[in-house]
Amino acid sequence: MQIHVVQPNETIQQIAYAYGTTVEDLVTANELENQKNLVIGQALVIPILGCFYTVRAGDSLWLIGQKFRIPYQKIAQINRIPINQPLQIGMNLYIPSRKKRLGVFNAYVQPTGDTVSESLENDVRKAAPYLTYLAPASFKAKRDGSLSMPPLGAIPAIAKANQNILMMVITNQEGDQFSDELGRIILNDTEVQNRLIENIISTAKKNGFGDIHIDFEFLRPADREAYGEFLRKLKQIVSKEGLTLSTALAPKTSATQKGQWYEAHDYRMHGEIADFVVIMTYEWGYTGGPPMPVSPIGPVREVLEYALTEIPSEKILMGQNLYGYDWTLPFVKGESRAKSISPQQAILLAEKYGVDIQYDEKEQAPFFDYVDEENKEHKVWFEDARSIQAKFNLLKELNLRGMSYWKLGISFPQNWLLLQDNFEIVKG
């Protein structure tokens, strides 16, 4: 696959011709709603075998080979140039398809209301071929040890048809908020805890779940050890039933990080007990915070590099957002609320207001600014093909187990094309 960034005055026809593909294939791959109005700075995925690389200052065949993990001699041979020939800046080299590595991929799906909407089921069907796990969110634990079950609709049938392992997401949420008091009860009241575990196992077996996924957040720091004991007990029972256990972890950069979202999450303990973990490396930019990328590459790397000091790499799934945010400016702490948007919606927004999409190389994230009909300024940060490829590169560099997406129902076609291009997806 090739990532192409639209330049001024380029047309879809010119781009298709340049890469030896068709307009129809480009429109289909990128789900373009208006092929006549490409946005300057818009990233397109070109559905071709291999890709082209434009030589930059300081490049050599050896360095390019290292970048793409291909022997430099092979690059020279395919491009019919001598191994020792100096490369000219701006020269285009064809890079053959890379050998794919195995990867494990999960996606959460969060139905709202009492049913799974037809549109959400359709989105799940589209994504399921690219997934190892499919995770309906969430089964909410209650103070008496019972469970509140989300609607599942056709999700189990879709998972079965695509060899996805169903992940049963258990949370300590009351309403839409994580509750430290609910967590305290579950982790310290043996009777409630035993009843909850019985309900988890019976519900999992009845509905065909293969993994039990504990996502307890905003716990009291005092419950750190109690959380570990609960997971040890649950792991023993889960294993006897032939199921696996996974957990979700807040993005920490040290074992002593302060804050109620972090202190009860002991990375080393979870790494020892769970079969694998999801580290939620997103929400630096969030709906109630100031404008910034949702998952900037630097902070994501910092969290994962710390995690590797506590948890084996083969147990770590990198968390990845499928969404961005649109902030109305000026941002006022405690008052401003950003609107969640999909990557496709972001592109349409840039087109509507006639603004170019820019790319922050340091953060590895696209953004743009616009002024709406009421003369209000906006800042948009989102994801595109370049930003997701940067995350895939980091995943491979750190030799992680795979990636976990929050959440399905958000249109980002380039992600799935690049995922398939980079990885051989493990199936259940």
C-alpha cells in the first residue's frame, strides 16, 4: 500500500494514473464521498502492491532498507541501480511488499439503548475480518454481584462467522461513570465478589465468550492489592473453564504515578496474572480538555516503553482511538466540550470550510483550523493514514502483541487497509 498526500490542484484521475491504478479503486478504498473535491493535505491509501519512497537528504540504500526492513541489495536490484550509486534527493524508489508479522487485534463495540442498531452491526461486519477479538462493552457489575448485560444483537454471530474471539468486558460503571465505591465493594466483599465471578462465568459460557476482560477504573489507591487478589482468584477459575483473562490499564509512565486513575493499576501485577493487557494509550486530547492530538506518538511511546519494563511485550495490546475531536475556541476549562468526529467526518469538514489539512510531524497527527458560520474559530485533531501507520511502526518496533481499538461505529477505512497490509491477523 502507498500513502499519498493530496497536493494543490491534484485530481483523483491524476493520482490514479501516477500509481497505475483506477479512480474506482481509489474511491472504493478510501470511501470518498466527493471525488471532485479532494482536500489539500488529505491522506489517501493507494491500493497497490508495495509502495514508492521519495529519497530525502541524508538517505542511503542501507538506511532505506533499515526503514522498510528489506535488504538494501534487494531495493537496488528491483530499481536497477548500482548498490554504491549515490541517491539523488527527490528520486523515487519502488519498495516491494514487506513480509507481514503476526498481530492480535481487538475492537470494542458499544451499543446504546436496548438494541444494536443496524448501522452499528454493519460496521462490526466490516471490521470483523481484520480482528482477533470482538469486545461488546460493557457488562456492568452491580453492588450485589449481579451483571447488567449490554444488547448483543448479531454480534456473536458475526464473531463466529469471522473467527473472532468474543471478549466479555466487565466494568465498575454505574450509569456512564466509573465508581470507586462500586469497585471497593467488589474488591473487598467476599460474598459479592464470589457471586459476581459465578455470574461472569455462567454468562460467558451461555453467550460464547472466550475472554474475560476486566476494565475497572477510578479505583481507590487503597484497593491496589485487593484488585490483584481479585484477579488472581478470577484467573484460576477462568483458566479451569478454558477461558483467558485480560485487563485494561490506564496509560502510566511510572510505577509511582499519582492520581486515582493510575494508582490502583499495578502494571507488574497485571502482567503476571493476566494473559494479556490493553493499555489505553489515547485521550491526551479529550472532550473536556484543551485542543491536542488524542494519541500523540511521543506520549504513547513513553507509556509503552515504561510498560515494557513491567510487562512482557507479547502480553501488550496498544490502545488506539478511531476518532478525533472538534474544539470550539477559545477553550475554557470546565466549560468547553469538544465534539467527537470520525476521520471521514474531519475530511468532509475541511472540505466544507475550504481549509487545508496539516500534519504535525512531531506528534504524528493531522489537524486543521476553520471558522464556522457564526464566526467561531475551531481546531480539529484527528487520525489519518499517516498517523495510524506511525502507530503500526511503533507496535512493530516494540514487538508488541497487537492493538486494541476504541471503538467501532466510527468510519476510518484507511486504518483497515493499512492493518491488512502490515499484519497477518491472528484468528481465534
